Amino acid sequence: MKKLRIAQIAPLVERVPPKKYGGTERVVYHLTEGLVAKGHEVTLFASGDSQTSARLVAPIRESLRLGRKAHTPIIVTMMMLSRVYEKMAHEFDIIHSHLEYLTLPYAYQVTVPTVLTMHGRLDLGDSSAILRLYRDMAYVSISDSQRRPVPDINWVKTIYHAYPASCFEFNDKPGDYFLYLGRISAEKKPEEAIRLARACHIPLKIAAKIDPLDKHYFEEHVKPLLDHPLIDYVGEVDELRKVELLKNAKALLNTIDWPEPFGLVMIEALACGTPVIVRGCGSAPEVISDGKTGFICDSRLDFIKAIHNVEQLSRKTCREEFERRFSLGCMVDNYEELYYSLLGNGLNHSLSGPVLHNSATAFR
């Protein structure tokens, strides 16, 4: 197979890879490195503080969230997309965007095919309306459950996120604490994890970032529960500290209450051999094998039972499941096969344009 010229377009919110929190940017980093390792000519469009083996094209010097200069996020993102599609598209065999909706009108202006990985939830606002306008794009879902709100567009493949196995150290002798890891927000339900820990008399460490939009939620619902000897609020952590916390945790306590599109934290835990106790919504039943690599819970009582029974699970089995289903080679091979498939089919969106139909049906 011939080597491809591939553009990878990353969000500008975090650098690639992120210094701390930033799931999408971390996935883009590992995918880019994996494609370069396979001999492809990859160009990464990302913030200038990114680290990559690919050619880096940067519209801004530093990532938006942790950078020192204030930018207008949507404007600098549009400038980046304009550069990709209006000035550089001819340099690539395929363009792979991780910017979701903003990509759509740009992708229709060129003959080079675009692969569009959807990283977020699709059941909010006008998401379904805009996706149906561009229903024949090549969409990749990160779980089958993610597709449910919009099943009638051109889903070409489900490709699970993945990591190099070397990023995580397996530990068969963890400590006695449970871990909540990720982000403080209403849909993630950290306060429920705290209440479960206090009710079950188990130590709980909370390693999570707080976005400005979630500050009020934290102050009102989470902070009042932190003043307890069993609860240790660690705050946002970098990659090294995250791995340390994960590998030494007895289990990951993932009390989400929303249609999680994938949930990187779950496979990060499995990579360390750490079982996952999670509510059965979104992608959780696809990622976690109930009774094998964790417990899928529907009620508070389910969570309590799972906490008391988690030591029955094999940490070795958790690590093996990660290696079999979520190691980097699986993700890179899947995307590579998809690129070749689309190029072989002569995918070309620019000839047809968006499926506008009429205004009465398009935005229904």
C-alpha cells in the first residue's frame, strides 16, 4: 500500500499532547505518532507548543486554555480551517478533522476527502440538524452508543480510542483508596462518588479539573462535601501523577450520569489493571465488561455492592482487556484501513454539496 499524505486537525484548546486535562488532544497525539511510525507523511495542525514527530503547522503559538495570550477561540479555529482547506488541501491525500461541526462547510469546498471523528455528545441543541445537512460526510463514531441521536448519517466506522501500552504501568498490588478522575461537572456527578465513599467508609481521592463554567456547580454541590477525613481533593493533575493515582487505586469510581461518548479515563484505568465501577449509560457497557473488568451499575445499591465486591475482579484481566481492545495499534490500524477504503471508493463530497433539501425539513 502506498504511503499517504495525511492532515490531522486538532482542537486549539490544549496543546498536543495536553500538559494536563485534554482527551481529544491526547488521542490526536497518539494517532499522529502511530501514523508517522507506519511511514505516512503526516501534517499536524495544532497550537505551536505542541510536540510531534509530524510536520507541525500552528495558527497560534500556545494552546488556548493554558496559553498566555488571549485569543477568540472560534476565530482562530476558523483561520486554521481556512488554511487547511483553502491553501493547503492539495498537499494531502486525506484530511482528518477532530473539530466536528466547524469542519463541515470547509470540507465541501475541496475534492480531497475528509474523515470527521465526532468526539462529543450529539444529543444537544442543533447537533442533529447540522449533521443531517451534511449527512454524506465520512463520520467516525468513538462508540456505537454515540450514534443513537443521529443514526441516519454516513457513519463509516466506530473506532475506539486507544493508548500505547507503555504509557501505563500495571500494578497488581494497589492501595486502599478509590479514585474519581476527570472533570468536575454536573453530568459527571462527583458529589455522588463522595457520598458513596462516605457511606461505604472508603478513602476517595478526587483528581479533576474545574472549568470556569463549572465553578458555581463545584462551590455549591461539591466543595461542601470535601471536608471529611476520607475525602482527598487532589485537583487537576499532569500525566505522571494521573498514572500514579490510577495504578495505585483499588478501583475507579465513575459516577457519570450522561451519555458519555467514550470515556478515556476508563481505558486508562484498565491499562493499569484498575477495575472500573460505572453507571450503565453512554459507552460504558461497550468499554467495561460487567463482572470482568468492572461493574455496570444502575442504582445506588448497585454501586454499593460493586464497591464491596471489587476485589473479586482480576486486575490482570483488566490489563489484558486493555491490550486486546484499546492498545494504540488497534486504533491506528483501524484509521489506516478507513483512509485506504475511502480513497479506494473515490469519496468526493465537493461534487454534491450539503443536503439542504428545503428550510422546512432541514432544521426540523
